[in-house]
Amino acid sequence: MWVSVDLCVVPLGVGLSLSSYIAACKNVIEKTGLDYEVGPNGTAIEGDWDEVFACIRACHEAVHKKGAARIYTTLKVNTRIDRKQSFREKVPSIKFALNSEG
Amino acid sequence: MWVSVDLCVVPLGVGLSLSSYIAACKNVIEKTGLDYEVGPNGTAIEGDWDEVFACIRACHEAVHKKGAARIYTTLKVNTRIDRKQSFREKVPSIKFALNSEG
Amino acid sequence: MWVSVDLCVVPLGVGLSLSSYIAACKNVIEKTGLDYEVGPNGTAIEGDWDEVFACIRACHEAVHKKGAARIYTTLKVNTRIDRKQSFREKVPSIKFALNSEG
Amino acid sequence: MWVSVDLCVVPLGVGLSLSSYIAACKNVIEKTGLDYEVGPNGTAIEGDWDEVFACIRACHEAVHKKGAARIYTTLKVNTRIDRKQSFREKVPSIKFALNSEG
């Protein structure tokens, strides 16, 4: 099953600056070969369900290993069986809808 | 790795009443033997990471099979390595904090 | 406009125990007179849109005042114009759906 | 109070294609003059708390008016009192962290 997610990993108890932990996740995701894009409030990742969730688990493991004892992650998980949709089509389809409606 | 999640499955394109789809998820979760509790805005589930996410995948499969072509799920995912915490301790610990502070 | 939300306030940079901050939010919510229920992964609150969001703002202010310099909150926000639905009906309606389908 | 949010509005009971509803939200946000950026899984918006939440309310009103009887929105809400941070700094700060660590 194909899945497209938005991943936002928040380590707790490590102070106010989280960017080095997000960077550690980016390294983990990069190594999987899954298609992804880092955004300001989350990272879009997509691929086979089991590969995507193995990647998310690996992100948790990397952030714990880096010193965060507690992690709070939020996920948006999109699946559809009518057709395959990539996260890369979403922003263009909104722009297309805007133009269509004038 | 132990994980405690909040699961909220929203089928799209199936009309306004979603409770039969949530009921289908409840049946899937019940069969796994994982500890869970249905709430008004999500279902708390906890257990081993791989079992919990296999359960969430099975929920998506059940809701698609029931006729929803598209699903939008939101998840809150909690892991900690300092100690094991069950979702069942959380509400009591908030009450304890309230009493402690008078 | 009537709104039913799930509120989860996560203070950052304050260590691993968050229950005293959630307790502070509970006090804020209690004073508003809005209907609410604390759950393991979030607090259900409902009422008039402006009152509910004024309450959420007051929660952020209380948690900052208590010492958290940074807050990451997740919200699920439900509105509907076909009929009024309380969060208190949701769990019973799932049970009803389960029984109806046998 | 300054706030930076991630907004994801999901209309229910309107079929599988949501882009025209998201486009309607984009129009609403554009008119407010708030800084924003549409992403694949949500729209980053930031500004004064009351203005941002008035904008989110206006999005709900616009999507209901366009025909959606029920809306399920998820929000990530960031506030901090130590310093002002724009969503536009987040992706660069992750890249900076990656480079710093080699």
C-alpha cells in the first residue's frame, strides 16, 4: 500500500533548539532513498507503507540515540486506492484550481 | 521500542457519518490484543512499535475495503526511553499535579 | 459558529514531565465554563468558536507564564453546519455502529 | 502574541478531490495580508495570534459556504517568548545544522 505522510518529530527535554534533531532525521530519511521534502512544519515522505514507517521508526531511534529521552511526533497519513497521488502534485493542483475558478 | 499513539482515521468521500468506519477500526484493534481506549477525538493505542503500526495499517486496509477510496489519518506518536509510561497514567498524573499545586 | 476541538499543548525546553503544565491548562479551561474532557492524548473542548480559541490562547499564555519559553500545540478542529454534534456523542455513536453491524 | 501555524483543512462529504476547497482557503488567506506558504500537507501562516485565528475561522466559513457541511482541520501551533522565529527560517536552520555537523 502506497502512503504519503507529513512527519513532524519533536524531541522533549533537550532545550529550545530542535534543528540538529531534525537534521538527524533528514539524514535517516535521505539514506532510505524514499522521496521526501523538508518543509517549515514537517517533512513530506512517500512510498510503500512498510518502508515509510520503518523510516519513521529509524528517525525515532536516531533522535533517542542523539540524547532525547522523550519524543512527541505528529503524523498526517494519506492513502488512496482510486489513484496514485504524489505529494509533489498537491501544490500544483491547488494552483490549477485557483486558475480554473478565475 | 514501546510506543503510545493517538489514532484518528478520517475516510474521505463517504458522506458525513463516519462512525461505522471508526467502528470497523475498533474491531481491527480489538483483534490485535493491544491495549487501547476509544475517545471522542481519537483512539489511544499502545504496545510494541511494529505491532502498533501493523494495527494502524490494518485499520487503513479495513476502511478502504469498506468503501472509502481515500483516507486522511492523524497520529500523535509518543516514545520515551527514560521510563515506560502508559496512556492510562496520563489523566491521573494531571489530577495529581492539580492537587499538588493546590 | 460552533466548534469541537482536541487540544494537546506541549511545552518545550522544560524537561520531561509535562503534567504540571497540562494541569495549568486544565485550570484555565475550567474557568471558562466551556464543556471539556481531559483525555490521555488531548483535551476535548467545545463551544462558540471565539470562546474556544480565546481559551486556547489563554492556555498558551498560562504555560508561557509558568516558564515554558516555547510551545508546540496540536489541534483537531471540527465544525459542521448540517447539525450540532457534541464530542460527548461520538463514543456512544461508535458503539451504536458496532452493535448495528453485529 | 506572535504565532506560527500549520493549517490543514479537510472538507468531508464532498467527494475525493479537495483542491478547489484548499484554493478557496488560499484566497481567504491571501486577502488577510498575513505571511503564508502553501505546502503539500498544509499551509504555513504566521502573524499576530488573533489575526491568524480570525483567518482560520474565515477559511472554515468559506469552505462551508462552498458546500462542505463538515470540516476536519488539523493545526500545529507554535509560540515562543524567547525570540521571534519565522517559519521561513526553519528549513535554512536545518540545512545549517546539517552542514555544521559535517
